[in-house]
Amino acid sequence: MINASGLLTTDNRECPMHSLEMPGARIVDVCAVQASYGHLLVLKSDGELCGVNLDDGMITSLCSVELPALSSEEGHGYFGAPAWRLHSNVSGSHCAIVVDKGREGLVVDTSSGATTMHLDGGDYYEETVPFSACFIRVEGKDVLVHRSA
């Protein structure tokens, strides 16, 4: 849930924030997007990807995916437990779901839920760092930059 409040911008304008409750599984991560479905791409713990339009509060279920496995080892030590992380291109048409403090990830077409690429970050101390990944624009095309073996 996102609660109602106000944010003060750097030029001292107040921007109202509104509450939005999402039914179902818990929210795992959120990315800002400029998509036809809204302003936010939301990943839930059951693998559902949703679009959220902050102007009208509409929540659109986009697709569901099988999330990469999280390590179930007890006592993850100094660096913490693995967790899912969401990265998206600006248009929200594709996203990467990766395992921070893990080695796996996948790229998903959000319109269909199809996995377009499997990611392998390698096994060099992967349990100590976030899974490096980001989308950038190169010559008018979206490109995913990510850690690999």
C-alpha cells in the first residue's frame, strides 16, 4: 500500500500523493515507467506483473511469470538474503527480474509474459552483491546491460 501524503519538490511545489491498495500477493519491487498502462510497473511475490496508473488509480494485470528461485539456505550471513529485483525499460514493454545476491534472472515481454532471455550472472561471489542490470537506450533501441559469468 502507498499512503496519502505530500511531497515537496526541489522548487518548493507540493505534489499530493494518494493511497493505493493492491489486492493479492505482496509487492516485491516497483519501477517507474512511461507506459500505456500507467506510471509504475509492479512485481508481486507470486510472479504477477501489474501496471499502475497514478492519475486514475487503475491497476492492470499484465502477465504472470515463474520467478527465479531464491536460495533457501538458512543464515545468509553478512550480506543478507537473496531477493527479487525488478528493472524495466522506460516504455515498460520489457523488464528484467533478477535475484540480488544470486546468479539468475530473466527478461520478460510484459505484454505476453514470454521470457525473452535467461540471465546467468556467474558464480563469482554472487551471494555478496546485487545482480547488476539496467536498461539503456542506444541509437534509439532499448539495450539491457547486465552482469554475466
